[in-house]
Amino acid sequence: MSMTMDSIDPEKTCEELVGFLKSGFQKAGFTNAVIALSGGVDSATSCALAVRALGADNVFPVMLPYGALSAQATIDAVSVVEALGISSFHVTRLDIKPVVDPLIVKDPGIDNIRRGNAMARARMMVLYDQAKKRSALGLGT
């Protein structure tokens, strides 16, 4: 049987995801989450689920732009933080450009896919470091 959008119960799905997060964090022995927050739908949804599962005081969003973060992405990410009741003191913004650029400079022919891969790996490196700094578990989208 294939699932259609009509057969999804959003409230039940949300409860299941929140329960999964609570259980997973308990089993891993963590109460805090660090999450990359871009201002997009995926990271906003993950952040909202984390707040429901762990509480706003236990969620630490990290914005990881490559260079200047677009004004709209910043507005959207800040709106998410405010709407979820996360303290602005919990938010970290770290530019990954200084981490990525030395690799890009080594290969002037680097294409956009390889550049994007370098950015993704740099973001995960920073996310795991921030998680360790806060005795937290990194939460993906």
C-alpha cells in the first residue's frame, strides 16, 4: 500500500518524532542538542521538534554561512529562534569561509559540487565541535 499525503496524520507524526528524539537523547545520555539552522524549512522543522522534545533551554542553534549570510536567511533563522522561545544567547554564528577557502585555493578548477561538499563537511566539523563544547548531541535535519 502506498502512502499518500491524505493518509499522513501530522499530529501523530509530530508526536512520534518528538518521542523518537526524547528516547534517542535519553539512550545516548544527552539533554542538549546543537543544530545547524539555515533559516530553511528542514532546519526550522528539526529545530522545532528538538524544542518540543528537549525544551528551548536545551537547544543551541548554529548558523554556518559561507561568507555573508543572506539577509532573508538571517531574518528567517532569527524568526525561528524567536518563535520557538530559544534564548539569543544560545545562538552561534560561525562563518565557514575561512575554513573552506584554503582548500578551494589549492585547486582553481574545483567545481560547484566539490565546493559544496567541502562546505558541507566544514559545517559538520563545526557542528560536532560546538556539540562537544556544550556537552550536547548534534542533531541533523
